[in-house]
Amino acid sequence: MVRFLNTLVLITFSCLISHRFLLIFWLDSMKNCEESMKYHKEALRLRQKLLGKDDLKVAESLDSIAGLYQMQKDNEKALKALKEAMRIRRQHFGNDHLEVATTLFGMGSTLADIGELDKAMDCYNASLIIRKRRLGSSSMEVAQTFHNMGSVYALKQDYSKALEQWNSSLEKYLELGLPDDHHLVSCTLSNIQMAEKFL
């Protein structure tokens, strides 16, 4: 009987959490950052309480919170959340896992936004190494990493290196079969044209 009641409580609580996540998803899609943040933080609190502070679901919540902080241009808090998500992922997976690479990529974007360009490049390079090893050199993730590395070089006004990265990105996008009018291809082509004007 006690086991049945415990199971019933867990099922009920899981349903409650599921409904909260549906609400969070809806708020995220409506770009209501403040309201969304409130529910993401509540989800984080519940996950930490029920699953422990080092659970991978906690890292997922931290990613969501970091994304909202980035939308609000509060990059210091975004970076703090991403670092904690990274700690959890490394604890579970080690240093050579795709989820670690994705977190490094997010940290690179955040660091670039606050002008920490060398640190951003370090994160992108670490992410690129993992992504190439795990996904091969012709994947969307590798192409996007090259693209962002090009953007960092452009911010550093090193247009020859930016051009090199964007050409690598474009090559990967085309290998993946993206058409010329795809937004990633057209954006990369525009960046290449811009870099060529500065050389």
C-alpha cells in the first residue's frame, strides 16, 4: 500500500511538472521573458529538490535560464548558469561529449556578446574539436561553429581569418545540401562578401 501511494505521489507530481513545462514552452514561444523566467526558475528549484543538484535535468533547466538571460542581455547571469550546467555535464559525461560541446558553444556566444573574444574563441575551439570527433567534419554543428568563429574574428577585425572560417562554414552547409537561398547559406555569403571588402 505504501509503495502504491509513493508511486501515485510521483505520478501526480510528474503530471504537475509536465503541465508546468507546457506552460513554460508556451511562454517561451510568446517571448514573455519575465514570466517565462519565473517558471523556469521554479522548474529548476523543483528539479534540484527532487532529483538533486547534479542531475542532468537540472543542467537542462540551467540552459533554458541561460537562454532567457541572453535574450534579456544579462550575459553575466547567462554565463553563470552555463558554467553550472557545464559542471554537471562534465561530472556525468567527462570532457568529450556532445552535450559538453553544446554548452561550450553557448558559452562562446555569451562570451562574444560581452566582448571576451579570446575566451569565446577558446570555447568555440573546444566545441569544434568535440563536434568533429563525435559527428565528423561535415555536420551542421561543425558548420555553425565555424560560422561563429568567423564572427569572432570579424569582431577582432581579423578579416582574413574570418573569411577562412566563413568559407569553411559555407563549404559544410553546401555539403549538407542546404540550398543557396537557405538563411544560413545567405547569411554566410553576406559575411564573406563583407570580409572581402575589408581585405
